[in-house]
Amino acid sequence: MNKKAIYAIIICAILAGANGLLIKSMTSLSTGTIAWFRTGIPILILIPFLWKNGELHFKGDNKKMLLASLINAARMYLYLLAYIYTSIGNTVVLFYTYPIFVTIIEVLFFKQKIERKQTLLLLLAFTGIVITYIGKPFSFQSDDFIGMLAAVGASIGYAITVVLFKAENSRYSKNQMVFYQNIVGAIVFIPFLTAIPSATVTDLGIGVFYGFLIGIVVFKLFFYGLQQLSAATATTLMYLEVVSAILLGYFVLDEPITWNILLGGSLIVTSSYLISRLNKKTTKVVLD
């Protein structure tokens, strides 16, 4: 097994775990402005490479890909809201329920048969979500409630895009897939750039770095590792993102690691991981 590929995925997961720190640090930027940096910077970087490689001609189902990109833009906004309103631990744990929602979507809309193991794992994940929210008020006046609801919404949106992108994956290059992940967001979030004059230079710099790191570097590291490793190994190692995010939140932002995050998160991550293993022959990973 290629050690460099394993290290690449581990570094990828650790860097992806820094999502929350970067998002929470850009205090002078609005959610929409951060969303533009996350989607717009990768597009600006990719276009010259797509042009150079003759990949600006897209041959697949472009309507489906644009729909997936639109859903991804909405998912991205919810994802950012989650980090802003609740803790890094809450967000990353709930977001990693997406393999569960992928299974639900494929069962409901693609009539795939669900095994008894999958049903039990879905119940296990739901139990984990309930435990994670113990002690928090069910009210839109609660930041935690808004943030955690946004995290679940982002997870559902991500699951939908995984299913849509998976259907077209073989027709597009990796750079074209990244392009479609981000293009609608890069356009619809442009109006939020009017807030840039009131932002600090530091936050603008972090915004550019954020878009480059998460949108390009993390993606490239993942696919470098995926070329050498099995999809099952690569996706399993990516679950280190959850550990990385929670530890970074604890050590850098002093966010508490409560018993319900540990217990509920363990149930969610375990069920998501096992469902991913059951679906490994048909499910591809699309990075954030």
C-alpha cells in the first residue's frame, strides 16, 4: 500500500477539519461573502487550466450538473451558517450524516432495496442525532438550534449532490467536476461582494486562502490518494476530519467536548462509516 497516498489522505482530512476555524475567523465577512470566496476562488484558479487542457467543452448532462451545482450552492450556504451559529463539533458531526441521507435518497427515489443492516444503522444514526441535541432548546431563538438545523440541511443537500454528481462522474474530468461543484455558487454569491469594502484586509486574505485551501488543495490531495488507494480506504481515512475538527475547536477556540457530542457523534460517525462500507461499490465521494 502506498504510504505517500495514505499520508496525502490524512493531511487532506486534517486540513478539511480546519474548515470551521477558518470560517469562524472571518468575522468581518458575511456568510454570503465567505460562500463566494469558497466557490469563486476555485473557479478563477481552474478556468485557465480547463482552457489550457481543452476541457471547457462539457459533454455530459449539463442540465443535471447545473442543478447539482445550484443545490450545492444552497448546501454551501447552510454549511457556513452551521459553523457560524453552533460549535465546530456539532457541525462536523451532524454534517457527516450525509451517507445516511444518500442511502435514504437511493431507496426512496431509485427504488434500491434496503437491507436490514442499513435500517438498523439509520436508526442508530437518528439516535445519535437525538443524543447530540440533548440539553439544547428547540427554538429558533437558540443559535445552537439554528446552527444544528443548518448542519442537517447541509448534509441532506450534500447527499443529493453526491447522487447527482455520481450519475455523471464518468463523463467529466476531475477539474470539470470541481468546476460544476462551484460555478453556480460563484455566480449567485457575487452580490455579497458589495460588503468587501467594510471587511478587514486580514479577513479578505483568509477568504482567498480558504477558497484555495479547501476548494483546491484538499481536493487535489484526496484524488492523489484515491489514485493509489481503494475508494473504501480513502473514504475511511477521511473520517479523520471529524476528529481533526473537534480537536482543533477544543484546542484553538476552547470549545467544550461534551458527553453528548462524544456519544452522539460516535453513533453518527459509526453508522455513517458502516453505511458507506455497505454502499462502497456504488457510492463516490464528492468533497466539500
